[in-house]
Amino acid sequence: MNSTLRGIAAGFIMFAASAYLLFAIPGLLVQAGVNQAAAFTMTVTTIGVGTLVMGLVARRAIVVGPSLTLIGFILAVPVGVFGLSFGQTLASAALAGAVLLLLSLSGLRGMVMSGLPDELKAGVTAGVGLLLVANGLERIGFLTSGGSPWSVGPLDEPRLWLSAAAVLLMLGLMVRGLRMAVLPVVILTLIAGLTLGFTNLVLTGHTFLAVPPSLEPLLLILDFTVLTTVPGLMASGAIFLFLSFESGAVITARRLSDDAGGGKAPVADSLIMTTAPLIGAPGAVALPHSSAGWLLGGDERIAAVVAAILFGLCAFSLPVVGQLQDYATAPAVIVAGLVLCTGIREIDFSDPGAVSAAFVAVLLPPLTGSFAAGFAVSAVLLFAIRLLSLDLPKLTPGLIVTALAGGAYLAY
């Protein structure tokens, strides 16, 4: 199958794997007093435009938009700790995004990420993969976050076994070199779920085509006066560090700072980080769910454009999005996570320092639910090990800068 068709299929998978955020993000933002209907339009607009920009600027198949971890961080730190209103938080996020955009345009951000030691990149890659696996297992019901931090859910749920069969089928076909089989398996799983009565085709009280809710409650509500206060600047610094590590982990996992085309990925995501607050999004990050699409191969620019178009269409048909059930789409996320976990092979297991840092980078994301924590802690740990062992040649500029930023992030 040619590159164009693979790209189109990858775009559908990227969309299907990430569409659940269109419901989850607005539900979280309600806790900050945000209008839920407007939050839906904000989310679908941010993700659609962000993915399109990533495709056209960096030519990479990455979904860009607000994540559940980002919204949780916003509610916990800028709103919870510093006491900012949502409008003030948006202003702080815009400043953080602008600084990241300047660093990306200057090439400094890309240089830092590409200059990271290979063992740290490998650990971060596997950590992103392991968190994707955990996220997928939670979405199909095998894991529940009600435990400490995870516990096994009820195993007598038919949807769970349908999803498990889909995962095994995807893996089996991919071993045979049939990466394109991911999309047909998702479709067949959805059809099987419909046949077994897992999904209702009609959502009561909704029409399948409707005008999107107005963005007016969230449009241009930024309160820049907060940037003249210490809490406002501290909140902006916290958001800056969070966005750097959370989005940087996905870019690092895909080695997008290491090649000519992908080197534009930091520019693309920081451009959305800067502009998203204008419509009420407190930032944006590169979302790892897109890995469920790019594992198919093909033209990544086409994949990003297709996914962006599908997200845009969702603004006019919310009930259609509701048909993309987790039992059908999460298996693709699990498989993508397993593929990323193979990055651990790049670690030099003869180097105790490398193994220790990589181990932390792999385990912390699923334990904390955040890429940022694993990335920051592993960078600080590797820096400390290299410094204490006087292994100065391995203290690269990328590691030093990342470790210092990681220390500042952890201090928050």
C-alpha cells in the first residue's frame, strides 16, 4: 500500500485514539467554573488546529491539544496553589507559551532535546510507551486508577475480552508485517461491539448534525494584569516547565528534535501553546495517542491533515464521536505503547548510571500519570550520578539544562 493511503489510515487511527478527550477535557474544566459547552468547542478547535499546524509546519503525525494531565496540573497549581482565576491562568499560560515559542524559533529548545544522552531518550521513550499501555488498559477496564495507583478491574466484563482479542489480533498481524491491519481491526471491533449490544447507535436528545456551541464564554478572557504580580509570574513559570517536559517527552520519544523535518515540531507545538489561551485553552501539548497512528507508517503530513479534518467535523456532530468507544480504539493505543516500550533496548545496561535514570524514566509516568515527572526526575538523577562519579565528559549541555529545569519543576 502506498504512502498516501497509509497516511490516510493513520489519520483515522490518530483521531479515533484521541477522540475521547473531546468529552474528558470539558468535564474536567467544569471544576474551574468553565462553561462545558464552550469548553467542548474550545477543545475540538484547539486539537483540530494544533494537529493541522503540526502536520503543515513539521510534517509530523502528532495530535496537539490540551491533555487530561495538563488540565489536572492547571487546576492543582495555578488555580489551586496560586489562587488564580481561569482568565488569569490563561494569561500565565500564554506567557509560558510565548517564551517556549521564542526558544523554539531560536533553535535552543531543539538543541537541548537533541543533545540529551541516548539513555535518557530511550528511558523517556519507554516511559511514554508504558503510560500509553496503562492508559489503554484503564480505558478498556482492565485497570482502574482507584487503586494505589492502579488496581485490576472486574474481569467478567465482555467489553474487556473483546478489547483483549483486538490487541492480540493487532499484535499478531503486525508481527507478520501487516501494520495497516490496525485500522481494520478497530473497525471490526466496533462492529462486533455494535452487534453484541455494547454501543447504542442513537443518542437520545441529540441530533447528529448541529451548530457547535458558542466560544464566546471563553474567547479573549485572558487577564494579563496578573502578570504584574508574583503569583501570576510564578504560575507562568510552573506552566512553562510543565509544558516543556510534558510535550518534550513525546517529541523526544519520537526523536523529532534529531532530524531536519521533525526539528520543527518544537516550533509547531509551542505556537499552539501561545495562541490556544486566546480561545480558552490553558496551553497545549503533543499528545502521545498519535503514536497509534504513526506506527502505521505512511505520509505523516497527510495523516495529520486527515486527523485535523476529522476533529473539525466533530464540532458539528458530537453524537458521532460518541460511537468511538474505548473498547474499540484503546487497543490501538495499547499496541502503540508496547511498540514504544521497545526503546528500552537502546539503554547501555553495562552503565549503572544509565540504567538507574532510564528505570526512573520508565516507571514514573505510569505511577504518577505524567510524562513530565518521569522526564524531570530521570534527568536530575542522571545529572547527579554523572557529577558525583566525576564522569564529566557525559555531562552534555542538553543534560545540564534539562536537569536544572527538572529541579525547578520538582521544586514547584
